[in-house]
Amino acid sequence: MDFTKFISLLETNQLYFNRCDHFDDPYEGTVTQGTTHLMCDNGKTEQDIESYIESTKVWRQQMYVNCWCKSEHESAAMWGLYLQTTEGVAIRSTSARLAAVLDPTPISVGLTEVRYVDYERHAYNWGNIFHHYVYKRLSFRHEMEVRAVVWGIEEQNQPLIEANAPHVLIDVDLPTLIESVQISPTAQPWFVDLVKRCVKRYGLDVPVVQSDLYRSPLT
């Protein structure tokens, strides 16, 4: 994340959940072609399927997602994708830590690993609308995504989330969530020092280290 988002996290102690229709990927939350074939094989009419597809467009405006990358190793691609400058950080956590900080919230949140599939062939149970947010196209598999998902109109959530809200913010305990803070491998020394000072100022007692992704293998 860029530095401003990191400071926002430290200042608010809140995770940001973006609404699904705001993502760049136009396929986010849509039904796979394989699923429409399965619906047809199970007796659904063309009108049924068209109506269902229209429903997925509405659900995209009611689903909110917070995204993480699950990997044992750093990804040069992810640093490049999510930073516009050299001044950014990554939060290292675990699935268990994420689940622990989301458990106390009054908002109902689901956690899932994203599965990357061929949208033309893959079919899934269309009766569970959350399945639309479990699957993504194969071209995104480099993300290795774990996501937390909130359905805005779920009965438990309706009183807590404003209709058509552009995003959802959920209070979390940062010392529980954050295992360590990693600084961009291309950041300058002054920025490394700044991040360490900010973490200390906000009372977080976690390791803050600069990524050695581009360190020379001969040193």
C-alpha cells in the first residue's frame, strides 16, 4: 500500500473494504460462462439466465472486499502493481490474525481464498451468491488472493451499513493484526527511517524492515 493508506490505517485502526463494482476488473462478481451452461442443462430458460445475470450486477453494488496476498515469498509483481512510487509498505499478517481481528466486529464478514478458473468452462453452484466472489479469472492468479467479504444487505449488516455506501470501514486491533511491516525494496533510506518513526509514534511494537528483494546476490 502507499504511504498515505498506511498512515490512514495507523490513524483510524480500520480496514478498508472496497465495493466490488469499484474494482478495475469488470468480471469481478460476475457469473462464469460455464455456470450459465450448467444452469441451462438444469432446465433454466434463457430468460431465467438473463435475469440472474442482471441480479449479479446489483450484488456487485452490495459486496465489499478487503484483499490480501497469501504467499511464503515476496512478489516483485505485487510491489509493482500496488505502488505508484517507491514510497510504500506491505503489512505482513496471517489468516489466523485476520480472522481474530474480524471476529469481534458486529458486521458479518466471510474469509476465503480466491480460486482462479477458466471462466468459459468452470461452473459452480449459482445458488450461493458468495461463489461469485470466490472465483476470478486465471489471468489474476499471480495475486494469490485471500479476501474478506461483507455483504451489505445481509440481515446482520443492514442496520450497520448505509445503503449504496462506496466502502465499509471495520475497526480492528492493529497489534493483533500486524505481524511486521515491510518497506518497499526500492525506498530511500529517509523513507525507511520515516516509516519506523511513524510505527513507533503510533505505539506499534512490531518489526519494521526494508525488503531485500533487489539486494545483490553477490553480497
